Amino acid sequence: MSAIGEKKHPRRAVARCSDHDAPTAEETPLPPSVADTPPEDKSPAEWAYQRIILYIQNFEEQLDNEHEVAMGFTGSDAGVLRIEGIGYFAPDIVTFYGTDLTGTKTQLVQHVSQLNVILRAMPREKGEDEPYRIGFRLAADLERDAGATPGEE
């Protein structure tokens, strides 16, 4: 049992073959915007949304300048989505926004109980000087949202 006023952090763990790899999302400290509210006080969608952003950011930190993050769909023939946004609708829906490999606008709306995400390194768009890094923008949005009151736009 924790002391009064002590923050309760979510359990997490990772097992790896090498201690020389970059830290995983499970090994990285949670930002205050995520850690300040206990998981039991969040909807399943909000908690999944926050952790997916941390996984995306961690994945992007390991990419070279020739690749950017994309999401593969599990259990379907839908292909790959270049992640351009992510959202949630409490209590149980997570949404991914982006484009597929042909440039077609794509959106995945998924119930948290069905959430299966494969993060993939995808060659960056031709003609772009820098790779698109959505993870850092999403993490900044987490910080911004932490200061907003519930229901605030």
C-alpha cells in the first residue's frame, strides 16, 4: 500500500536479448502529463492513447533520417498507414489518421479491446528534406492537454 500523497506508477517491464539496445518505452520515465493522473482515473481509451504516443515517440528516436513511422494493420489486408494523427474518444475508442502507401487518406477507428498496432519504419516521402516526426508533436499535445480542463477544446 502506498503512503498518502505518494504517486502510484503503473507496473511495466521489458525483457531483452541485449543490454546495449536503446531504452524501450517501458524503460523510459513517464512524462508528468501522463504520470500525474493514475491509470485507474483514466478511461481505457485515454490510457491507450497516451501510451501509444510514447511508443511512437520511442520508435521514432531509433529511426534514421531516411525513415519515418508507419503503422501496419494486424488481422486485415488494409496495409500500412503513415501516421499523421491519433485521437481517442472516451471511454473506449482510439483513432489513427494518416495516408496509405498510395497516398489515400486513411482512418482507423478501433475499440481498445481490439487494439493491435505494429509500428514500422517506412521510407520517407520523396522530395521531403526531413522525415516527418509525429511522435514529438503528439507528445507536445499530451503536455498541452494535461493543462486543459475536462471537456475543454
